[in-house]
Amino acid sequence: MSLDDLEKRFPQFPEPYWRASTTFKDFPKCTSDEKTDVCIVGAGITGITCGYLLQNDGFKVTIIDAGKILNGTTGHTTAKITAQHNLFYDELIGNFGEEKAKLYYQANADALNFIKDLVLRENIDCDLRKQDAYVYTNSDDYVEKLKNEMKAYEKLGINGELVDNTPLPFSVKAAVVMKDQAQFHPLKYLSYLVDDFVSKGGKIYENTTAIDIEDDNETYVLTREKHKIYCSNIVVASHFPFKDTLGFYFARLHAYRSYVLAVKTEKDIPDGMYINAEEPARSIRFADYKGTRLALIGGENHQTGQGICTMKHYEALEQFAKDTFGVNEILYRWSAQDLTSLDRMPYIGKITEKHDRVFVATGYRKWGMTTSTFAAHLINDIITGRENPYVELFSPSRFNVDPSLKTLITTNADVAKHLISGKLEFVIKTPEELENGEGSVVRVNGKRAGAYKDDNGELHIVDTTCTHLGCETEWNSGESTWDCPCHGSRYSIDGDVIEGPTKKPLKKITLD
Ligand SMILES: Cc1cc2nc3c(=O)[nH]c(=O)nc-3n(C[C@H](O)[C@H](O)[C@H](O)COP(=O)(O)OP(=O)(O)OC[C@H]3O[C@@H](n4cnc5c(N)ncnc54)[C@H](O)[C@@H]3O)c2cc1C
């Protein structure tokens, strides 16, 4: 696969369609100490929705983001708004019982209704469309699982159906449909929330990284520039909770990456939102685009920093798009990661039992449009002292021995494997051997390092040891980043932090 060939077929740089079709004004950096009622760390859908609700409830709210607002996972989503989180309800009934499974469904259905009602009431121009959501399979092994999922829908009173064909232009062995779900343009929707928040006095600071939380005599968020944001409550909406010692989330979450192509297709893209049940994952929906439809083809899940050359994932999606709808042009490509908790239930609520004023919302398992929305309501209700039926189910302090213990062991064993394997790997390639536009793990002064040669032939060399907990990062050729296989931290070619949990850049290396 030559670089020339790839550049012809794929947009050279990853950019999500959502970001390319929305403009946001710039917000300042925080340059002094501040006082507010609630400080929210992270301006993704969780932080913005939470800020919107709290500000409307009369609180003074400040949101800070390490980079630009809505440029984390939320800017790189596929934005299906649904309570159908692939095959989940049969598993939920098995692990948590019928009552809790019903609560999980209800929380997501409430969130979907909140978004729909708000969009209609405020006339928000965000391409919101009612859609049925499908999980389909073409594997005999999964047909039984789909039948069990349908039985779970019936037990829980979910409006759905088991079918053996769909509006897709290829046959399926079976599909479970959840009726009356929705899709939208997430950033157009969130632009409304941002504008409303700011117009009511809410403050947003960009390029402001939180590095610590104090919650003893005083409560404040400390920024990298050593400014303190004093407040009564803190919401950690940073995707990966940024303070390692509060709740040890690094041992309780793992990051999975997936890829998306936005394609002009030969065949028409039908209504409906689709995902298959088996691997490799394939997700399909359309997005409104200049009076026509773009197909958003997603999938190719893998643990961050692990797996094959990342451009291969885009190629696999391109092949799927060709085989199913035909490809006229690939307009955008992007990838992102989301986090999964040990028992696959999100962590929403007090960050630890001991911290009554610090809240967290994470572990959405790639279903964060509804999950973030009810998370924002849940946290808002706790802060305002309102009753909320979902507090216990999503409490981060829960500990369900089965199945979380099994996952805990495998997750930590996997982290240990990557901690060790990167260190033992014998690397012979040197930076000089790289072609322009190529990045790779290399050997510098007898040690493992990471090098990228840019289009002008200039080398960018970093120490590949992740500054979070010391695993070795790997080259991600699709995004031109250094990704950590242990907890999903990501760095630019010069080692700057793109995504946490790490807060410190990689060390730069200069050649003698
Ligand atoms: C490829 C893909 C497709 C998906 N498709 C769907 C879908 O169809 N439907 C669905 O429901 N969900 C989907 N999801 C999941 C959904 O997009 C996410 O769950 C959701 O966007 C997470 O939002 P967030 O606000 O929690 O995190 P983010 O959007 O990542 O926001 C976190 C913010 O915190 C900031 N931050 C981090 N650390 C700090 C710090 N120390 N200080 C200050 N700021 C900090 C970051 O810069 C970032 O802006 C998908 C996810 C992926 C990866």
C-alpha cells in the first residue's frame, strides 16, 4: 500500500464531518483564579449538557477544556441517539436482573425524549430525524442471541421486533429492531446548548487543562498554569477521569477505538440506523449533506494502541462500503475511542463514596448520546438535591463481582502484558530509514523511541514511554499519533497530549 495510493483514495487528514460543518467561536484561556458554583472539567456532550442544565437551574457554572470545546470523542461520534446499545438487554437481565435492566432502558429512553423535546421546543436546526435502530447479523452463531435479545425486549416492554430482512441493500440472517429512535448532527445540537449556556452567564475556558482536584477544607480545580477554580461542586466530564488517585479509574476502564468513513455512495442509503452483532463491527447511518445523503460507515473496533496498521481499518471499511452501497467518493474519515467499564455499566455519580462534591460520568461504551444526557440530569439532580431513580444503578462505587471481576483480571493482565512487552521488544529501524510522511518505533542511542519524518524530511522524535503509567506507546498511522495500549492516552508527533488520562507530554529526543 503506497502513501500516494492512500492519499488518492482517502482524505489526507482525518476530520469528522461534524466538525467540518460547524463553526464555534473561540473561548479564552483561564488566566487567573476564579470562583464559581460548579466547575465542569471537559466540554464534550457530558460537560456541555451538564452545564446547560445547571446554569438553567440557577447555578453559576464554569466549564474548562484542555483543548477546543467539542473536539473530543463527541466531535468524532456517529451520533445515533438510541437506547439500543447493540445486544445488551438479555445480558443486562442476566447480570443485573429485570428491574435494573428496565431502569437502564428507561434512563436511555428518557434521555432520547429529552433531546427530541428540546429540539422541537426550541426549533434547533440539527438534522434530527426519527429512525428505527437495527442490530443485524449474518452469522448463524448470533441468530440465537438476537432471539434472546428480542425475548428481553418483550420482558422489558421495549417496542421492538425480530425481522429477517431490513431496508439495507444486502440480506441479513436476522435483525432486532428498536422502534422510534433518532439520529442528529451532534454539534449543531450542542451549539444551541453552548449558546444558551453562555447567554445565561456560563463561562467557558479553552486550552485550560485541569491537573488536580482539592476537596478537603476548600474545593477547587487546579489548572496546569496553577490557577485555582474555587467552587462548591466539581464535575469530572473529561472522558477519562484525569485524577488517577480519585477512584482508580485507570484500572476500571479500558479504551476502544473505532473508525468512520463519510461516503458518497452509488446506491441510495435507506432510512434506519444499523449495527451488526458480530465482529468485525459495522455501523451504518446516513447524514444529511447539502440536500443529499452521506453514508457514515463505521466499525473496526479494537483496543487503543493495539492491532494492525490503522490505515488498514479505513481500508476494511472502504471495502465494506464498496461491497454494499458502492463508493463514489470518500469525503471524510475519522476515528475516536470510547471507554468501557468493568461491568459494561457506565460510572455516573460521586467519584468515590468519600467525595460528596466531586462527580464523574464516563464508561459509555460508544453509546454516549443518550448516556451523557441522562448522566447530566443525574448529576444535576444530586447537586440540586432532587430525587433521581437512577442513582444506585450507575453509582461508580458499586462493585458487581460477576462479571466485573473476570473483566478486571483480564483487563489488568492485558495492561501488564503491554507494560512489559513494549519494553522487551527489540527494535532495529533507525529514524534515518523513514520515508517522508512515515512514522515508526525506532532505535535511538540503543533505546526504543518514536520517530515521524514530516513532508519536509524533518524528524520529530519522542521517548515512547507513556507519561501516565509507563507503558510503551505505539504508532497510529491513520491519525499520525502515538497511542498507549494500556489506558488509551494519545500524543501528537511532537509528544503533546491529545487525549488523557495522561496530562504530561512525551519527552522529546534530539539526535546528537
Ligand atoms: C467512533 C465512535 C462512534 C460513536 N458513535 C456513537 C453513536 O452513534 N451513538 C452514541 O450514543 N454514542 C456514540 N459514541 C460514543 C459517544 O460519542 C461518546 O460516548 C461521547 O461523545 C463521550 O462524550 P464525553 O463528553 O464524555 O467525552 P468527550 O467528548 O471526549 O469530552 C471530554 C472533554 O474533556 C476534555 N478533557 C480531557 N482531559 C481534560 C483535563 N485534564 N482538563 C480539561 N479538559 C479535559 C477533552 O479535551 C474533551 O473535550 C461513539 C464513539 C466513538 C468513538
